[in-house]
Amino acid sequence: MLLFDEATSALDGKAEEYIQKMLQNLLSDHTVIVIAHGLSTIINAQQIAVLADGRITGIGTHQELMKANEVYKRLYQSQWSSVSMVKMTEEVLAN
């Protein structure tokens, strides 16, 4: 099992992308737990747990949480408020 706590919080875009690709490679044969405020790091995770005020408010995929969890949806919208960023994210999810 691997645990990453804010692994990409202080990185530039290129380094963050490298770490994200590394995480994707590790998922095939490791249990990986990622703690992150930035959704770009965890958006493709098999399961995302949403924490608010010390409580788990939802567990699911990005798509499931966007439909059913207001805390996650607000966080996503605040981080990806520009239309171009949302479009880029959707393209990443499609690949």
C-alpha cells in the first residue's frame, strides 16, 4: 500500500502531470491512497472519499459524486470554474 499526502500541492503543472502518470501506473498492482485538496490529482480515482467537517460526506467516482454530493460538486466548480479547464478535464476523463 502506498500513501500520498498532498503529493502534488507544491508542484508546477509539468511535475504534477508526471506524478499523476506515475500514480496511474501504480494502480494496476498496488493499493494507493491519495490525500489531496486539488481534484486534478484524484479525479480518475476508482473511489473518492469526500471529507467535510471531519466527516465522510460521500464516496464514489468523480461522476457519481458530481451527481450526488454537493460538497464535492462545489469544490469541483470552485477549482474548475473556467470553461476551458472543465473541457480539458472531460478530455482527460475520456482517455
